[in-house]
Amino acid sequence: MTISQQTLDQLALTSGEYEAIVERLGREPNPLELGLFGSLWSEHCGYQHSKPLLGMFDARSDRLLVAPGSENAGVVDIGGGLAVVMKVESHNHPSAIEPYEGAATGVGGIVRDIFAMGARPIALLNSLRFGPLSDSRSRYLFQGVVAGISGYGNCIGVPDVGGEVYFSPAYSGNPLVNAMCVGILRHQDLRRATAGAPGNLLMLVGADTGRDGIHGASGLASRAFEDERELRPTVQVGNPFMEKSLIEACLEAAESDAVIGIQDLGAAGLTSASVEAAANAGVGIEIDVARVPRRESGMAPYEVMLSESQERMLIVVERGREDEVQAVFDRWDLRSDIIGKTTADGIARILEDGEPRGEVPVRLLSDPPLYRPPSVESPSLAALRAADLSALPLPQSTPAETLLRLLRSPNIASREWIFRQYDHHVQTNTVIAPGADAALLRIRGTSKGLALSTDGNGRLCYLDPYAGGMIAVGEATRNVSCVGATPIALTDCLNFGSPERPEIYHQLENAIAGMAEASRRLRAPVVSGNVSLYNETRGRGIYPTPVVGALGITEDVRAHATPSFDSEGDVVVLLGRRSLEADAADLAGSEYLDLVHGRVEGQPRIDLDLEIAVQSACRALVSSGIAKSAHDCSDGGIAVALAECAIAGGVGATIDAPPCEGAERRWDAALFGEGQSRIVVTVSPPDLAQLRDICESASVAWLRLGEVFGADLVIGNLLTVPVSRLAAAHRSGLPRALGSLE
Amino acid sequence: MEFGVIVFPGTWSDADCFHAVTDRLGQRARFLWHKDTDVSGIDCLIVPGGFSYGDYLRAGAIARFSPVMRSVERFARNGGLVIGICNGFQILCEAGLLPGALMRNDHLQFRCQWVSLRVETERTSFTSQCRRGDVLSIPISHGEGSYYADDATLDSLEANGQIVFRYCEEDGEVTPASNPNGSRRAIAGIVSAEGNVLGMMPHPERCCEDLMGGEDGLLILRSIVESHHRASSVDSG
């Protein structure tokens, strides 16, 4: 072997992989060819550690129009000749280095995945994780990421309608920035990432190519790093104005049948875009790098092929019809250049001014070795799960003080500080804006609505990846059901540490298994996704954090619910329980346990039968117009859920359900326990009988908690707090943590 | 009547304005590309929101030089109705069709939220369906919406009744807390001295149906239609 270990490290290739390349190629690759392998055989592009596990997802559904993983994003039929295209993708590593541009280009990348399929982007969501805001670096990253999403997203005219954010020391060295985009198209407008038949032309459109982002896929996203400052030059800089023009021009061009396929240039730039399109079509490609417009002089073929300059798309055009496609891009003042063609020989051939610079069979590049490394659970976890939470001392503070503390906690406090920086109204389809359980968009020209939510609880997945994976799916779909929509599809972003460590691979394997099981049972297939591994610094991995984006559909968008309590006298009902339980085991992995006791312990649990039944009862209540409000009980338990309903409605409630045994002794578990599959709804008193019928026919337990009333939230003799105080605590949480209380 | 909706590269409220005018108001509309110059047959021009040409230099600074703006200026000088919304307001100020300028929000962040607007005058072509003192509920969505003009200009705007909308509390009181961007004298919208050009930062096209949170935007759009019909009947009479 004549290659240095240093060169291989730069490309994140192992010596074993290098030997495999030499053997399959029948010779040593030149540096350009090795660069192609390094990018495409990376975890980011090749899914080497995750692909064998992703097969667990059952994608059988009549609604799927393309096979998951085969295209830039998943495509879901929603009836009436329309389909939804959706995907979530990570930009964790770039955001850790340069938060503004990292997050901004994360938005840009996921939006390109959507319009590459011929769909108009109609919604953005984002799922974020940072270290505690008490740390100045975490504050810097958080504010930079929010500014980047705001700066890019607001400029391109796609509403940012939801998402979530959590803070934990587990993410201090390695924030998570997952961006989700949803688009809509008519079936006949669907475009594929294919190169079509031999003889088609490859047209590069949009921005010029520079030296930014080289080794982004192989380097940043596929290895763990010690010093991030060294990597700053590998982060790209976004131009949202050009992206907006690209959206319009590509959608206009895609209406022509002269366009055979469209690919966005993301990780590994031109290399992955062209090789994936060729592999999908079973053809070869020939690219002359001299025809690629540059923003810098003296770039080597290697740099041109691996540049991750933003706002570029590869369009496969029928030969002879390039003028009509180029006319569209001319009209938008965008560059379009023919840089190559598809060939019959199955070779990826790179030329420079007609001179050959590299030749590799496409099938070798698109067939990386797959790994199934050892999987062993971390030995300390069993003890954490077995912790006896009933032995936990009650806090010194009163129930009311504890509730206010939770409402102020950055993990529960109002997200208004974030989403008021995002345009969530543009396109005028936003029926439920950020701040509710799920966003709701109407589909113009129909009576239907789309509900969207993202969820993922790293703490629960850390304690038990299998249960945590099921809960992530359970909660995301529950949120969609709370607004009245039926969950029909999921997209996921799997954020984990290094899969080469057995305890991390164990997390990955089990979280996927849990998600797959819940997805199958809830009949919401995973239609697309992204894997982000090596999320660790200095040998410490993040919490295993699968983020689930759920898509729901409702036939009548007018029949929807929000958490907001409506009128005094409305009856408050808890779906999913027959009594107010005070089981200390429900504190497992809860926000209360972490915030008040500084512990992450216990056994997370979910009963999928109950989950399915509760969601279906909630949807029936909302769609029939009986439910005047609906809200999921999640972080902070039922007390926080009730407080959020009261704050949103500006009216109190008196909860007088008989306390169950032990509620006095374990009021913390009764108020703040995070048992799954619980939804708080309100109905008018005359509708209570109908609620009972609906719950009984769905075999769902329910409990009358009390009624909407007055200016205070009263929970038995445990607490009485004015709603105005709850609201002030909730609203002040994030600004206070950022040191900018207005 | 027929509305013309101007489209610059980077404009994103064009489709929303088109939808509001056609589907909600029942009027005709057509898009005008930034390189177009023919505005014949148009009764009211809408300069919509967005980030024209990216607005990297200063909001509206490039758009004012585009070919279509020559036609907008001519159309306005001839008394045609022009409404600039958000980025459109910024562009009309840059083009000198309205006095003053829009600066970065005083807190330096983008703001997307519902605000209350007090109608300061009903004696314009854009507010004839409102009454002075009415409080409208309308969304804003901008990073550079802080209205600035010198004292003399502001005094003359006040004296001439050119201040059309002010940010206020729900009850109509103008307070520092109800000003979302630091605009001088809480100004959210003004008209030209001749009264035919309106600029406003909030988005009336985003509140034209209850499902989207409110219909107050229709009051402004319907005022335009009413003014046009009144003017047409005077002409023909």
C-alpha cells in the first residue's frame, strides 16, 4: 500500500476500505478517484453503519409514491391527485463550528431536497438541542442558530411553522440542528433524481463553485473531532436570495418534459449528485470540470468535484432541448451550464478540458462496504433504569413553586422568543402557528389540512433506546392527533455518537427497532430520513436523539383544536387514565427529575395499544367538533399541560378530580410525572355524554378533571396560582436564561 | 378593477397578494415582472413583501432601479393607486415616492407576530371602509421596519393627515410596548401628500380570512376597490 494514513484520515477512509477500493478497481486510485470514494463511502452519503438497520422500518403503505431512501425525500399521496414531499436532515457539525451559516445552509439544503422533486416547499420545522444556557458558548450557539434559520428561512418565503428545542449538558460540545421541510405537488409533477438514458445532458444551475465545504461529507459529518476551530473553512456560506430564485426557476423548468431529472448538490457536491443520479438510472456520466463556473481560480478537478458550495442544482436535460430549459434560468438571472452528459458504459468519468482525470465504475462508488459492528449496552444503564424513584425525597419547595420553576425552565418555557423571529404566515396557509402541539396548514383548493410536528426525547432514549424510540414516534403522532389530524407518515433524523463504539451502536440499533415497531403499529411509515453519527466531542457522545417528524392529514381543516382553554364552565377531561395516578415510576426520565433532583433515571414506558386508542379518541372528539381544546401531556406532566392550556386561553381551571391513593405523599409524581398517552381535552357540559360514548367505543379510559373557571389554576388542595403568574413565568423563561429579560 | 402585483427576484408575498385580491376580494389581478414596463389597464399597483434582489445592501435599495419602477413612478405621478406592503413600503421610500426610510428594528431581530394598528384617518383611498380610531389586527413580518423621518417631516406628515396607521395596544392606546420595531411616533403606514400612494409594514393580505386568524386586511383592500369605483363613477359622470 502506497497511501499514507494521513491522507486516508482526511477522507475518513480506513486502510481496509482502501484495500477494498484497490481490489475492486484492480489498481490504485489516483487522488481524484480516491476523493470520490472518500465522499461516497462516508457515513453521510453511504450510510455504512445505519443502512443494515434501516431495513427494520416497514415502509408498506398504499400512500407511498416512491420507495423510502431512493430519492431526495419521501413522497406521500394525500388524495385528490396531490402528494406531500417531506424530509428532515441534520446540519449538526457545521452548526457547532459556525452556528449562523451552519443552520442557514441546513435550511437551504433541506429545501433543495424538496423542490428537487418538483414540489413547492410549504413549511419548515426545526429540531434543536444545545448545552445549558448558563454556559456562554451554548448561548452563542443557540442565538446564532436561531438567527441563521431566521435569516435564511425568512428570505425564501417558506413559513417556519414548528419544531422543538431542548437544553442539556449532553449536547454541550455537540449541538443538534435538524431542519425539516415539507412540500406539495400534483402527482404528475413529481420529478426523480435520475439521469435517465445515455446521451442526456448534465446542466449545472445556480451558484458558482468555490472551495467552500470540501470534505464536508467525509470529514465533518463522518468523524468525531477534537478541535472544531480548525474546521471553520469547511462550513459553507448561504445565499438565500439565490435559493429563492432557484426554487422558482427549478419549479418552472420542471414543468417541461425536457427535464429528465433533478438533483440538489448537497454533501459531496457534484460527486454525489451526479453519481447518485447515474446509479439510479444505471448509466454512466462524463463531466468536464473545466465547464463548471468557478468563483475562485486555480481549482483542481478534485476541488471542483467535492466543493459543497450552496445553491446549486444538477438538472438532467434531454439533448437538443437545452435551450428551452436554459431560457427559464436566464429569465431568473441564474447561470446554467452544460457540464457533461450521461453515457452507456456505467463509468463516472471526470475530464478537464477534454483530458481524462479519473474513471471509476458508478456501481463501485454507490456500493460502499456496510458494517454491522458489535452492539453492547453500556453497563451503567441497567442500574439507572432500576433506580427506586419512590425513595426520592419530596422537594423543599411547594407544588406551586415547583410548577413555576418548571414553567420557567428553558426546556418547557414558551418558545415565543424563537418563533417570533421566524416568518410563520407567508403563503397564507398557516391555520395553527407555532406554539401548539402541531402546526396546521390548509391545502388551498381543498377542505383538507396538513398537521406537522417534530419530537424526540434524548433523555428517554438514553435510559432505554427501544422504549425511547417508541415514545418519539408516539409523541410526534400524538401531537398531530391533538390538532385533529390522522398521522400518515414519518420522517426521521437519527442523531447518535460514534457507531464504532459498541454501546453507541446498541443505542442506534435499539432506537430504530423501537421506532420501527411504533411506526408499524401506528400505521405511519417512515418515508425518508437522515442519519447523523459521530456526534461527540472528546470521546463523549450526545444523548441518543432520534428526531421524528410526523405528517398528519385532516379532511376538514376547520375542525381542529389547540391547547387554548375556551369558555368558563367547559369540562376538563383527561384521556388515557381512569384516575390521577401518583406513581413515582412515571417520573422516569422526566424534566422534573432532571431539573429539581439533578437525576436522569428510571424506566421509560409506553403502551402502544393505549397510545393508538387515545389518539383515535382524540381525533374523533376534535373532528366531530366536541373538543373545544386538546393538549398532549408531555414535558412537566399534567400540571404543566394544564398550565399551558390556561395560559393560552387566558382563563383558569379548577381541578377537583378525587385524588387517588398516594397523591398527597407523592404529589410530585401526580403533578409532574410524564406517563405517556395522556391528552387533556375540554368539552361543553352537554357534550360530556357524547365524549363518554366516543371513549367507550374506542376503549379509552377517561377522567373528569374539573372545569374551566376563574383567573387561577387550582389543582385540588395542592396548588392555586393566578394564570397571570403562570404566563409571566412561562414567557420569561428563555429571555431570562439568555440574560436579556425584556 | 384590475390589480398589478409586481414581482422582483426575491419577492415572496406576490402569490399571497394575488390570492387575496382574486379569491377573497373577487377582483382581477396580474403579475408584473421586474423587467416589465407595461402597466396599461392596471387600476392599482401592489408592491409586495419579500427580499427584493436579496436586500443585502439595504432593503429596497436595488429594487428602486429596476425597469418596472420607472413605470410605477410614472403611474403614481399620474395619480394611480399604489400600495407598498413591507418590502414594498421600503422600496417606495427608497424610490422617493414616500418620505422617510425604514431602518433595522430597534432590537435588531426579525419580528413575525400579530399587532394592533390604530387607523389614524379614514380620509384616504385605502381606509375609507374604516373609521378613525378603529383598531385592526394584522400580522407583521420584517427585520427592517423601524420608520424614520426627521422631525420636520414627521410634523408635516401629521399636519397633512398622511399618517394612516400607528402601532397600538388592543384598546387603541399607543404605548412604547406596542411599538414592535422602534418606529418614530409609532408609525406603521403613511400616504403620499397626494394621497394615492400608501406604504405600510404590516401585511393586510395575510388577514383576509377567519381561518388564517382574521379578516381586517379586507377592510383595506375593499377601501381600494370602493375608492376606485367612486373615482370611476365620477369620471364617467
